[in-house]
Amino acid sequence: MEDKMNIEFPESYPMAGGDGAHSYAQNSKYQRGYVEAAKEMIMEAIVKKFDIKTLSTPLNSIFVADLGCSTGPNTFLAVQNIVDAIELKYQSEDYCTREIPEFQVFFNDHASNDFNTLFKSFPPKRNYLAAGVPGSFYGRLFPKATIHIFHSSNSLNWLSKVPNEITNKTSPAWNKGRIHYTNAKKEVVEAYATQYAMGMESFLSARGEELVVGGMMVLLIAAVPDVILSSDFTICTHLELLESCLTDMEKMGLVSEAKLDSINLPLYFPSLKELMAVFERNRRFSIESIQELSLQDKQVSPQTLTLTLRAGLEGVFEKHFGNDIMDEVFDRYSKKVASTPIYLNLGHENQKTLLLSVLLKCKPND
Ligand code: SAH
């Protein structure tokens, strides 16, 4: 059996489960904005580029998979957009003589994701069959040549793991006193970039096996411009602010120096250039389009911003620091953003994060 089929259990930090006040389900409107912004692009891509006639397998059923689905509800919106677009295509003139196939949607996330909440909140009326698929999307998840469309939103910024060298005290890449690569020394930035590129290579290679020829992949990935100055505002600036809360707490003796030194967020925001390089290195996919999306709701309140960040990152922090200091960390963050309004405008006019949608198509093997 090939290496890729060895199912590993990598590090995982699922979003906050359940549907309570701190849950991802209740606090992911920012991410939802991204999925909403991609709706038109997905519709157009499927209508124009998902060529049912040239797919390598006959279509009795259409298999769609959402990778890194979390607990909902954003994943339901994303897959519904895809299913609706394919139905629309079938109803169009070219295909009206064919029966609309059945849809099977696979919802994938780490095994530690709160799949119960996901399953309990499926839309009561849906025109697709559903199944959960636990496991890391950095490895194989599906049989060869079975999936027609992959979707993934807000998930490919999570690394498969924290790069080893940044937690090693004897390495030049030791990331002392920092929780991320933002404004860290160049060895740290390079270690993160290498980890990201390796992960993406595994991701694309696994998907290249699983997609049918002619199948498509829609990836929504937060990125940054190729050139950014340390004074530029991006999504990473938020992580730096969070870091400053922990540094303050360390100075007050609420967090130990060793604990602060050893935490690193497994998150990466590639530049457009890095992303293009990753896609171009993989020969199974043609890049059909890369577009920048923009959010409808750009202004957020300090509470919403804090809850959004907390629902995503609490898992990492809690595992490292324990639950006791969580309220304090995020209260401090909330106060800091409230007193600095620049953090509350997530629009492109204010910050340089690029919300990219990437459309890839699977080519035949060389
Ligand atoms: N797609 C949803 C959720 C994004 S949150 C949305 O747009 O709202 C990111 C999700 O990716 C989390 O649920 C996290 O557990 C998942 N994730 C991160 N790394 C993963 C991996 N290697 N394999 C599978 N899921 C992963």
C-alpha cells in the first residue's frame, strides 16, 4: 500500500463545538461572509467549466466533499451553492434530456470535530444525501477518482502541524516569546512557509488521486499580498495583538515564560506568489481562475470580533494553557480592539488580507 494511504492522526485543533455562546456555529459570520462572497463565482464556474460530458466517469450520482467543514452552518451554505449550481446546469438546455443525478455530500473534518452538532443541524429539507468523513485533508480521504467537486473554505490556513524547529530551543528558528511568525525572525517565517508548502503539496497530491478527471476544486483561502510592510494591517496583525495580551499576562505572572515560549499557532497566510508556486508545481490541476472576493459586512463590534477569534483559536490555547485563563486572554483582546477602531474594519480599504477564491480543474495523468 502506498504511503499516502497510511492514515495518520495529526495535530488537530477543532473550532469550538456545540451551539452555545462561544461556539463556532454561533460565531462564524465572518467566515460565512467569505462563503457568501464566493457564491456567484461558484455558480458561474460550475455552469461554464464543470463539463459533465467530459468527466471520466458516468454520472449516476454526483459526489461533492467539503473539506474542513467544522460544525456548520457555513458548510451547509457552501454545499447548497454547489448542488444548486449543478442542478441549474442540468436544467439548462444542453442537459434537459438527462435525469438529474443524486447528490452525495461528504462533510470532512478532523475526527475531533464536533460532528454531532453538525449532524444535528443538517437543513431539514435538503436535496442531497450526507455523510461525515473524519480525518486530515493533508492525507487521503476518499477512494481514487470518485469525487466530482471539492470545496474548502477557511480551512487551508491551518497547517498540518507546528513546524518542529520553532519549538526547539537549540534551533535558530526557535520562536521565543512569540505565538506566530508575524514580525518574527526570518528563520521562523521560513519554517512556517516550508511547512505550508509541504502541506499544500500533500493536499493537492491526495486530491489529485481522489478527483475524477474533469472534476473541480474550489478553495477559499485567506492570503496576503506578495509585499507587505511590517506596518501593514493584515489578519496577522490580529494575531500579534493577541500575542501582546499573552505577553502582558506573562509580565504579570499569570502565564509562565516557558508556556509563552512554547505556544505557536499552526496558522499560515500565504502570499499570492507562494500559492501560485504551489499550484504550478502540481501538474494534476489547471488553474482556472483566482479571484479576490470582498466582504459585505466589513465593520464588526469588539464583541463579535473577539467571539469570532475565540471560537477559532480557543482550542489551541486551551490545550496549551488550560481553560482557566481563557476568559482573561480574550477579555484583554476585546478591550484592546475596542480602544483601537482600526481592528474593527475588516474591509480591504483598511487591511490588506486577500480573500481568495481559487478554482482548479483536474487534468488527466501525464
Ligand atoms: N469551512 C467552514 C469551517 C472553517 S474553520 C467555514 O468556512 O466556516 C476551519 C476548519 O478546518 C476547522 O473545523 C478545522 O478543524 C478544520 N481543519 C483544519 N485542518 C484540517 C485538516 N488537516 N483536516 C481536516 N480538517 C481540518
